[in-house]
Amino acid sequence: MASYDLIVIGSGPGGYVCAIRAAQNGLKVAVVEGRETLGGTCLNIGCIPSKALLHASHMLHEAEHNFATMGLKGKAPSVDWKQMQTYKMDTIGQNTSGIEFLFKKNKVDWIKGWASVPATGKVKVGDDVHDAKNIVIATGSEPSSLPGVEVDEKVVVTSTGALELGKVPRRMVVIGAGVIGLELGSVYARLGAEVEVIEFLDAITPGMDAEVQKQFKKILTKQGLTFTMGAAVQKVEATKTKAKVHYKLRKDDSDHVADADVVLVATGRKPYTDGLGLDALGIEMSERGQIKVDAHWQTNVKGIYAIGDVIDGPMLAHKAEDEGVAAADVVAGKHGHVNYGVIPGVIYTHPEVANVGETEQSLKDAGRAFKAGKFSFMGNGRAKANFAADGFVKILVDAETDRILGAHIIGPGAGDLIHEVCVAMEFGASAEDLAMTCHAHPTYSEAVREAALACGQGAIHM
């Protein structure tokens, strides 16, 4: 069998990026992947297909609600669900085939099959055992469920099944008001389904800015989603075509039942490490099933590294990519760098929601003195012209130094706008630095500048 400087297990965003970077560093590299296509969960059954459906359903929403106002007259289009699924699959295909091209370009070998690590420096795929001076585990994560909830991916589904439903359901119940639940819930709400979101906590999108949570819930409610908060799901009873979701309200312990054609279980994800043989190797794991690594992404077993969803931190594709680049550099004898304080998070609903760095609550908990500058998209000319004036930009800065500590955006293009703040934070910039930078007019990005101005003398247009 072939011998490699590095074998990466998993071809998701962390794995394939790690492999390409390692090859660019002059190493002989292979990637083990058992799927028929490269790209992992993100490209095949996650980020990319969900964004395709989000885009298509948003176009329908615009046609139904805003076209006539702009003088675009005529009947709104009907939904051809089969064609929408074809569009989604074409989008996936373009992205996964793109990674195959990049592997060939960078001379990265694809070993097809499922991997195990029988010993240090050995990777077994099928009956073949390959030698590797270094191994990177990048096997990602899988959906987690709840006790009493059995997933069949037809009536009771995870995000995987929700992307491949045979038809748009009349009524959908979403368990969990996190990123996945709200994105896919909003897709089906736009396509005509009645969507009820059942959440254990008292606020949606746990961990996000409280003001964002409140306005986001208000906007989604206006879009037709209904919310049952503070509810503990007890069980789901499913037949071939229907389901009943049993839950208790935490405030009074009362029992309730929600009927649904489809139940989407969106209660988070867990690391996927089954079959790798980590126990036999003695690799240290956390109580949550994550692989423990040091500051260089190496496990307690020399030569074996781990990145992405299988280790601690937010389960985000771009976080895995950064770790992939860093681990590849470490293996090549260079210095790997990831700034965990500047990793943005985005929810791709409409409007989008994005955040980076500290929240007001985290700063209060730490006893840090800070200022908050806020600007509403109601004061942004471009947003008003595009029916996208819901939301705001909030920037948090150190009260003494004016250094930017975090930002929270709900509004048009939030997932792109947040990176202006990310770059500023990476360079240790102040809000004044951002405020003094000329921004083109009319653009959504002017709202970011105005929020920065609000940290000082005050916004101009509010």
C-alpha cells in the first residue's frame, strides 16, 4: 500500500481544506472518504443544499409580497417541488465536483471507503492498510436526537431528511429553535407549510445577543412561524403519514400535544467518531464525546490530530476550515493559527443574523466596561428600497480603549457584513477606525459604519 506524509479522514470543509493546504506545503497527502461524493455533511446534506432551498423560497416570497409594489405585475409562480429538488442537487453537484478538481490539481489522493486507525501511523480502509506519518481526524458530526424520539427520516426527520421530503408538508413541527431548525422551518413556511417551533428554553437561538433574539423571533412570527417556548418534548408518536409531539410546558408542568405531517428534530449535533478505533488507541475524549487536542490540534497520541466538529468549539464549517489550514501547517513544521475570538456565526434566514465576538451579557458577566453603538436598517436608504429595513447593527467596544469586542447584526446581507467587523477585530481596530473608513453609498455596509459612529459622537442618519 501507499505511504503518505498525511492521511486526512473525512472530506468535509475541515478535511478537504486541510488536505489541499498540506499538499501546497509539499506533503504527500491522501483523504479517506466513504461517501460517493466529496464535501462531507456541509456540501452534500447541510450548508449548501439548505442555502439553495433558502434562496429559492426567498425568491417565491419576494414574488408573492413585493413584486407588485415594484411594478412587477402578474401571478406569483407556483411551487414545482420536484424541479426545486433538481436545482438543489445541481448546486450540490457543482460544489462536490469542484473539490474533485481541486484534489487532482493539488495531487491529493482520494481513498474511497470508511477508515479506522488500527495503530499509530496506520489507516485501514477496507482490507488495505496505508502508512501515514501523520493522521488528521476530520470526521465531522451527526444530528443528535432526544429520548422518546425515533427518527425515520420520512415523518420524523433530521436536517438530512428535511432536505429530501417527497412533498411540502401541510404542517411541520420543529423541535429546537437553533440555527438548523429556524433555517429549514423558514424554508417550509415560505413554501406554504404551517410551521410550529417547540423550544425548551425561553429564547430562540441560544447564546446570541438578547436584543437580536427578541427581534428575530418577532420577524419570524410575522413571517408565519409560531413558537412554543419553555417546552420539554416527552415523546413523538409517528405513523406512516402523521405524528404527534407530546410536550410539557415548564412553567406549569402541563401536558400538550402538537399534530404534524412532518417533525423536524433540530436539537443539535454530536461528534461522529464511530468505527475509528479511538478507544483502542487510547485517545483522550471529553464527556461530550469530543476528541481532546492540545494547542496544536494534536491528540495525546503523537502524530494523530483532530479538527472541526469532533473537537471542542462551535460546529461551524469555517471554524473547521481554519483548523484544517492550521493543522496542515503544523504537520509541515510551520506555525498554525486560529483566532477563536473572531469566528463569526451566521443564520441564513431572511433577514440574516450574524454575530462575532462578545455579547453584552458575556461582557457583563466578565465585569468589563463597554459601550454599545447601534444603528437600525430603517435609517439605511438601500435597505428601505429593497424591502429589507427590518433589523439593526450593534457594535460593542471597550469603554476605555474603543477597541471592538463584538458585533451583532440582524438584517440584509448580515452574513457578509459581519466580516468587515471580523477584519477590524483581527487587526485590533477601534470603532473610530471603522467610523473613519469611507463606505460606498448606497450600501447596506453603511449601517455598520453608522453603528461604529454610534459608539462615539453618534450616528448621522438616526
